Amino acid sequence: MLGAGLSRRPVASRDEYLERWSRLHGDVDPARSRLVGGWLRLVYALARPLARAGVVPDAVTLGGLVAAGLVAWLAALGGPWFAVAALVVVLSGLLDGLDGAVALLTDRATRFGFVLDSLVDRVADLLYLLALWLAGAPAGVCVAAGAVTLLHEYTRARAAAGGLPDVGVVTVAERPTRVVITTAFLLAAASYPAAAEEWARAGAVAWLAVSVVGITQLLVVVRRRLR
């Protein structure tokens, strides 16, 4: 989807992209985390062709939301469709990173785009958990995992409003981790259909456990820095 009437803009280099990303995230050095650094390099490689083509960042954001909705629908079909759902989780996660990357590469980042991206991310997280529930995970565990995830993101947002100048800490429960967990356990459910419910349950439990550790990490750092 191309932005009608929008002129093509110069596309930033990878170093420029990483520098802009760092400024947007409170001068966090992505090299501090192999997961984050590797993710950003992959996203850059995929976003560059879209940026060159003049794709609108918000369109990529909404595409990620549609993909997350497909994950839940495919999980409801069960059986071999779990594997397809896992692949769509990866697509959804990539689109989540690509929208911001396209905006940064073309210097089109806006405050509304930031809000839309954050909103879509939270809805996508809940749709992933819905997929695990449809695959057989207990509703209570999925609800708890969703609640802790939302608290994790809310805590970071309130810390920023309270004066924290950056993300505080890259926890073990960041969005790439959620994508990996959902993908891995849906693939396991597809590979072992007789034990699909057990794998879905394990995925929801893993999500909850990682989220509890993540919010604990975040709270410790926020309390220390906002005294």
C-alpha cells in the first residue's frame, strides 16, 4: 500500500536507523541486548525495501493487527492449522517492528503513530493469548498472563510520565519474547496434536512466568531511579 500524494523521502542507513531508534527509546544502546540488537538488524533489512517503495507506516501497523487476528482464527481451527498460526505470529511480530522502522527510515515518525503502534501491540498480545486459550490453555492462566503483560507496559508508561528518561531496563518479558513463546508453543501443538492442550498450557504458563520476572525487573529499576 503506497501513500497517495506522498513524496519519496531519503532512506536512512542502518547506523542512522539505530541512532534514531536509540533516541526514541531514551538513548538505550541496542547493542546491550543480543535479542534486541539482532531483532533491530533484521527489521532494518526487511523495512528498507518498504521504505524505498513509499509504504505508509500506519498501514504496516494495521497490517500487523490483521495478522494477529488471523492467529486467533487459525488457532481456533486446530490441528495442522496451529503451524500456520505460528507462522502468522512471526509475520505479525515482524510487521510490529517494521512499522516503526519504516517511520524512522523515512523520518515519518509521529506522535499519533506511536500511540497507534502501542495500542495495536497490546491488542496483538491479547490475541496471541486468545490463540493459546483456543489451543487448549486454561483461561485463568491466559487472563493472568495478559494482566501482568498489561501491567508491565503500563508501569513503563507511567514511569516515563513520572520522569524516567528512558525505558529503564530491557526485561526478559519484552514483546519479542512474547512472539517467540507464542510461536514455539503453537508449533509444538502442531507437531504433537495429541498433546496440543498440554503444549498450549505450557505456553501460557511460560508467558506468565516470564511476565512476572519482567515486571519485577522493571519495578526494581523504576523504584531505584525514581526515588
